[in-house]
Amino acid sequence: MSDYFILFLTAVFAGFVDAIAGGGGLITLPALMLTGMSPLAAMATNKFQGSFASVAAAYSFSKKKLIDWSIGYKIIILAYAGGLVGALFISSMPKDILKYALPPILILVAIYFMFSKNINLENKNQKISKTLFILMVIPIIGFYDGAIGPGTGSFYMIAYTYLLGFGIINAIAHTKIANAACNLGALTVFSLQGNIVILLGVIMAVGASLGAFLGSIYILKYNTKIVRPMLILVSLFMAIKLILQSFNSN
């Protein structure tokens, strides 16, 4: 079975769980690295395939008039800048450091997802001004997205609700535009550096879109409690396999 087909199926699964529980990047990024692709190429290709969905989601929420554009444009600019700087930073790191550092980081993010289901996102009060939030929080999370990626949407969601007191729908809508912007910022760097495997990225984008469609149907008909544990187990398994692969290659 070719790597392309395996990664297509992986993207379908990742898109499926991402539509229900989030965190699809915890599956697609290590899957790309397990093919033997360099960490930077894997991150760039993963960012490329994930950007299709994030931009489409941002556009959808915009059309539904759920974006407050008095702050929306500023969010886009600062998130884009954060993603761009994050990608520049990770691109400057030695290949060997990325090879050994990424799997433990992915494990930590998976553990975060394990406990984040217990975080209450309802009825929070605004704790900081929108200006401070946009100037500080938006680019910091954007930097993480450009440098690492998985979990960014969840981090933005928690930030919007806990720090600005946004309701769930409002937080989701503004998370989507921030996520799309930092994705595009990182893609700007990765594209100029030639790190993206375009064909593979397109194949995975198609798979992720199919998975997201199936997930949107599943979530309306079936019990979704098993999906998050499945995501965590699969991502932990792949990250641990990456660690073992790294040591066995020495």
C-alpha cells in the first residue's frame, strides 16, 4: 500500500475526529514524520493540508455574520504575524533538535487534550481588554501554531472564553479567523522556503475534507464519547513510535 494512500486514509480519520473533538493535527503531523520525511517538511505539508479547512471555516463564519470586524481585522493581522514568526523560528532550528523535540511536545499536547474536556467554557467574565488580548495573546498562540501547530484551535477557544468572556459560538467564530490567519502566516514562510510537498498536501486535504464531512454526520447521529479517547490513544502511539524510530536510527 503506497504512502500516499495510507496518508489519505490517515487524513480522513484525522478530519473525522477533528470535526468532533478537535486535534486532528496530532494524527497527521506524526503520520507524515513516520514516512521518513524531514520534520520541517512534515510540518510544512501538515500546515498546507490543514489550511484548506481552516480558511473554509473562517469564510463560513464570516458569511454568517458571526465575526466582529471591529476587532476581526486586527486579530487576522496579529495572528498572521505570529504564525509567520513562529514558522521562521522553527525553520531556523537544527534538524536533529526538531527530530527529538517534536514527539515529546506532541505527547504533551495529547495529554492536554485528555484533560481539556473537563474545562468549563460557559459563563466566563472578561478579564483583560480586547486591545491587550489582541496585542499579546493572539500573536503568542499564533507563534505556537507557526512553530508547532496541533492544539492551536483549542488554545484560542480557551483564551477567548476565559480572557474575553466570549460565548461558545462567538469564541468558535473568532477562533476560526485567528487559526486561518496564523496558518497562512506560517504557509508564507514554508512556501518561500520550498518545504511543502504539494501533491501530498493536496491528497491529505481531500482526505481531511472527506473525514470532516463524515464527522459532521456522525456527531448528529451517534455517541461521540469514544472519539476523544481514540484521538489521544492514536496520537500517543504515533508519537511514541516516532521517539523509538529516532533512537533506532542512531
